[in-house]
Amino acid sequence: MGRNNYKECDCGSRLPAELQFDGRGIELCKACNECWPIKRKGYNPVILGYYDQSDIDEQIEDDY
């Protein structure tokens, strides 16, 4: 990796890519500070803050 101990973001900004996580610490993607505001629009806003299963509007298992 040469002198830099980081990987540049693939958006072309030449800034370091950093792991981005949801509100529970689950990895979402790698993004720099410049492109993260754009990439985060593709995620459900509920998961970007802390959430639990009652916050998600999709059925996981059949109700019995």
C-alpha cells in the first residue's frame, strides 16, 4: 500500500474509505466523508439509528 495506510474511496474523491455501520454496529459499506451522505440515502433511515425488531415493518416469520 505504499506510504498511505488506507484505501482510497472508489468515488474518486481520493479521500480514505472508512467502514460505515448501522445503528446496531452492522457493517453497511465503505465510504468517505464526501460520498457517505449520498450513499446513506439508499438505506432505510430506521436502521441508521439504534433499532430493534419492532421498528422494522417487514414480516420475518409467519404469525401463529
